[in-house]
Amino acid sequence: QQQVKQSPQSLIVQKGGISIINCAYENTAFDYFPWYQQFPGKGPALLIAIRPDVSEKKEGRFTISFNKSAKQFSLHIMDSQPGDSATYFCAARTMNRDDKIIFGKGTRLHILP
Amino acid sequence: DADVTQTPRNRITKTGKRIMLECSQTKGHDRMYWYRQDPGLGLRLIYYSFDVKDINKGEISDGYSVSRQAQAKFSLSLESAIPNQTALYFCATSQDIQETQYFGPGTRLLVL
């Protein structure tokens, strides 16, 4: 119940296309859903995050869509660029003080020039 | 200067050797974490510490130990390294009232 299932494991998208990465969870106590972006040779860094009181959050070309009833959330990258090529991790946590972030297994995204 | 630093950045060691990976942070955060990253397995939590006197095991703590020497320093030790501990290791920090985790640059460890 603590898992966050992420798909696909890898994704290739043409430049200018839309990249979509999906995540699903079981624990209904999760109430914070961040996405982390990791470039080769670097540590992950927070990209965008959402709370379940909204269905969508957009920051530039990056959008999180959240479906509370389906217990699913997804990252959409519009007008994908070669510089977006990275590994993306979805994650989830509760707001209980002692709880930890649970990460998905990651998606390796490659944008073709 | 980087807020979260890890040393060494790369390490090659032999089976049975004891090694220590170090993490320092200048963000003033109370919480520190050690993760292991393997291809296809994502980030797995090894140990975490909510303050100097509060250290907890994560999902894959066997074969590892940690020491929180100060608020700013959190070390990970492999008492007797084995080849399947070959991986990329990340330290991270967060503040109690914030959700964001800040990761270091990672240590690439190869155990022969």
C-alpha cells in the first residue's frame, strides 16, 4: 500500500511532442505528490508538486494532472525539448511528521532532436 | 557553493573492505537521508535521521550503518562491502515543515 507505481520505465519522444509519465498509488492518506527530475551525473531535484485539492497544476511546459478517485497522477511535458532528456521520479507522502516520501522507480525520458 | 555535498564522488573498493560515505549540508535542515539508486529500481531509502538523536532504518538498511555527527553531517558506512552494494548513493536533506528534499550530487560506488 506504500508503493507508487510509475510507467513507462523508458520513453522516447520527438522534439516538440508531448511526453506523458503516469503514476498510481494505493494509500489514500497520501496528500502531497511531487515530481523530481534527474540529469545524468546529478542528484534529483524537485520539478513540480501538487496536492489533491486541485486536479491540475501547470508550471511552464510542465503540468501535473491529478485524478483523486482513480488514485492516479501524471506529468505532461508539452513541446518536449532535448534538454528535457532526464530521469523523472514521481513520489508521494502524507503530511504526518514521521512519514517519508515514497518514490516511483523512475522513467528515463529521451527527446529526439 | 553546493548546499549538499558528498564525498567521495567516486569510489572503487574490494569485497570485505569497510568504507564510509560522507554527507554535509549548509541548508540548516534537521532531516537527512541516505538513498541508493539502481537502474530500474529507483531510489530506495537506506537510513534517515530527523535530528542528531533520531536515526531510523529505511527499507534496505541491512549491511549499512550510519552516524549523525552533527546537524550538518550524516555518514553512511559499509562495514564489509559486497559486490551487490555497487550502486549510486545519494544523500538528501529536508526541513521539518517543508516537503522538498534536496539531494547531493551522489557517490558512485563500485565493489569488486
